[in-house]
Amino acid sequence: MDIPQPAYVIGHITVKDPEKWAAYRQQVPATLAPWGAELLLRGRRFAVFSGEHGHTDTVVIRFPDAAAAAAWYRSPAYQALVPLRREAAEVDLIAFDAV
């Protein structure tokens, strides 16, 4: 029997409008709960040790599996927040399977 492997969504963020970003951040946790997701990190960059990284903030969210991560992103609850996210910040969202 295959044991589901966690999946992670990492967001690299540059905030454009702090008030809109605060409103977006406040609403995201409710969209995560139905998918069993856990917010692991909200952080601000303090150094780039190697290479280049243009964003200032990062978020890391753990999901039970890749299907839950994809379902969260496509969910009507999260998609309703996407216009606000676009107004508030430049965000690159990347999904990873644990290996």
C-alpha cells in the first residue's frame, strides 16, 4: 500500500500594497483548512547566500499530498482570492512533491 507523501507549496512574494496584502493573508487560512494544509513558514528574506532571488518574502505550506495541494489551488474559495493577491503582490507559487 502506498503511503501518501506530503506536498509543499512555496510562494515567493514581493508585496506591492501592504493593506491589500494583509487582507489577503487574513483570508488564506480558511481556504487551507478543508485540505488539511499547514502553514509552516511566513518569512522575510534576510540574505541570499547563493544565486539571485528577487522576492522579499516567502511562504511554505504543507499539504497531505499533491492532490490536496492542487485541489486547494483550484478551489473556488482560493480562486476568489486570486484577484486580491494580484493587486497586493507579485507572487510565484510553486508546488513540490516530497521525495
